[in-house]
Amino acid sequence: MPYVQCPLCEDTIHLHVRDSPAEWEAKYIRQRSDSGMPLLICGNCWEALQPGERIVLRAPPAELAASLPIGTEGTVESAAGDAFVAVFGQTQVVIDRSAISRVVEGSSTQH
Ligand SMILES: [Zn+2]
């Protein structure tokens, strides 16, 4: 059964599929991680982020990496397609969807 990784939150998901894993991957997988893991957006990330949602920074823009480390929590202020305006503390940033992850209430960061 195939394992896939979500490119947005980096969770790894184990799927039970009807086809053989090779057939399934040929049908649905278009991208792989650097280590060869099939990439597929997970259910939590598929749902569009809404203004007011809590997010965590996973890939800070280069110019902000010094002041906003990976893992900084923030809030979505507005969304237009894949571009989001997010607020981290006092800093307002226009940021790409792939640079942020939704904070899932009750989820643990320990694996
Ligand atoms: Zn995800």
C-alpha cells in the first residue's frame, strides 16, 4: 500500500488503494519529494484556508527568515487564490500557500 507525503504540511499518509500501488501512483502521482516520496495534498490542506485561521510558517520567505523562523504561528488575514496575507506577530506578509500550514486543533507536533 502506498505512502504519500503532503507537500503542504509534510504529514505522511498511508493509503489503502484498490489498484496495485504502482498502477495507483502512475494514475495519480505527478510529483515526488527530493527523497522520492509521492506527493499528494492531504485532506486537511485541500480545504481552502479561511481568514482568521491559525497557521504555522513552514518555509519563510528569504527576506524574512531572520525575523520569522520556521514554526512561527500566525493568522490568515485574507486569501486570493494561492496568495495569502498572513500576520505573524506584528509582521504582515504576503505569502504563498506552500509556505504555510494550517494548525489543526488538537493535533500533536510529536510523531
Ligand atoms: Zn497536508
